[in-house]
Amino acid sequence: MKYFFLAVFLGCFTFGKAQSNVNDIFAAGVADAERFSNDYFGPLSEGALYSISNGWYNSGKAKPLLGFEISLVGNVSSFKNNQKSFVLNTADYENLQFEDGNVSKQVSSALGDIEGITVFVEGEIAPGVTQRQQFELPSGLSGEGINFVPSAFIQASIGVFKGTELKARFLPKIATDEVSVGFYGVGIQHEFTSLLPVDKIWPVAISGVIGYTHLDASYDFTNTGVIAGSNQRIETDMDSWVFQAIVSTKLPVINFYGGLGYLRGTSTIDFLGTYESGFITSPSIEDPFSLNREVSGVTANIGTKLKLGFFRLNADYTFAEFNSLSVGINFGFR
């Protein structure tokens, strides 16, 4: 299969790869296609939500009034071996069968690298006439040597009043003949230590951050696969909220920071268009199903920031269900 969202140069969010037969599974019927797609795409949706939610801050000290910073932020979220595959039991499916006769086996998720697993569906296309449709299950990101889920975006921060700064992040809509992706978010940071009378001599800064991120993307795969139809596409919407407490040092050049927080996110993947549901005699199906995923959990990170005049560089590592590395190149004033 093709990757169902493609990597785009300098900051396009890679949602995943599949192989060129992303709609082949519809040969087994809508119910089987929905069951398989939920298990296949689920871990990728979760990893993507963690990836797009990082990089909101690089210091516990909020910018002063009209102080600003422009950043190019890149995130990569790693994944564990148990997120790269799932057990497909044909007893749970109506039509899907393994070509080698096995009833169940480990198959690749959209993060995995298991290749060469052939399945088939078989049914009567006319009285006394049986047809068999055979195809290979998709592999995933690891099969292409990619062992992380990336995201990248531009972020801007500005101080609006004492101890408070506003943040915005975005990735301009990028579109090709098959793929389009866009990204935006807003956030706020408030430094609690700025209210202390000893703020100037206090050695650390303590802040709270709230951030909201939204991603929407689509992939048109009408011209791939073995299932006839029209306007076949996947549309994805992702939303995440993060709530984080931050502490950092306040040194002139090199600083260290860390945070503890909570992430909550949702993902909706809509399979849209017209599909021939299974065998030749099956009726056409419009907009067959949607896949919904939710994630939530505690996150913790630690990082460092180098400040050389208006140029700043930071890097931090987040510990969560999907561990992530975030790197920022920043240009700022005050």
C-alpha cells in the first residue's frame, strides 16, 4: 500500500504509510474493513496525537510585554514493539481468511513492518459460480525504515501583560493531487513566580501552560486498490489539549526546564466515497464508516535551552505512552 499520509518537506506532518491497496480490505465487506482498519490505524492515530501536542514551551519564564519569539519546532514520537502489530483472528471476521489456512496470526499495524501476509475472500457471484479475491495485507511505517511519527510547525509567542504570553502554531495547508494537510493551534502560558515580590532574585521560574492543537488531512486513493468506486478518500481530524506545569532556571545563556502535565486528544478518520462492498454482486456503499480514537495520559519532560542574543536553540524529551523528542530553532526579542 501507499502511505496514507505522505511525508512533506520541512514540517509536513506524516500521518502514516500504508501500501498501494489501502482499499483492498473492502473486498471482505464493510464490516470486515471497519474491524481491520480500526486495529490497523489505531496505534498510528494515538502516536500522531502525542506528536502534534509537544513543543509548547522552552522556558518557565514568560515573555515581558511585547517580547516575542518565532520558532520552527520539530517533534518525533517513538513507538514500542507492541504498538507495531495486532492479532488478526479470522473468527472475528465475516469473510476474511488467511491464504495459508491459519485462523489467527500477528499482522502489521500502520506502525509495523510485517510483510508478505496474504488473505482472501470468497463468495458466489452468480448461481453456482464462486469467485476468490486474494490480496496482501499492508505493512506500515517501520517497513519503510521509519520508526517514529513526526510533526513540524511554526510557532509564535508574544508577551501580552505581566507574566502572561500567548502562543500560536500553524502549518500552512499543503496539498498535492492525492494528499492535503493543515495544522494550527493556540496556547497561553502564565508565570506564577512573576507575581512574587522577589521575582528578580528568585532562581527559578514556574509557569502553567494550556495548549490546543488541531490537524486536518485527507488522502484520495480512488485510483488504487482492487475495489471499484468513485471519490474514495480518507479524511482525518485530530484535536488535542495539554495542561502542563513548568519549572526552569533563569540563567543568561544556558537554562534547563522540565514539565509535568496531562494530555487529552481525539482522532476521527472518515472513509468517504463510493465502494463496491465485497463481491461483484454486492451493492455500492456510500461513506461506509468512521474510526474514532481517544487518548489521555500524564506526560513529563526535561530539556535545555541555549540563548545567544536573538538566536535560541532548545531540545527536550517527553516521557509518555509515546515518548517524544522535540527540537526548536528560535528567534526572539527579550
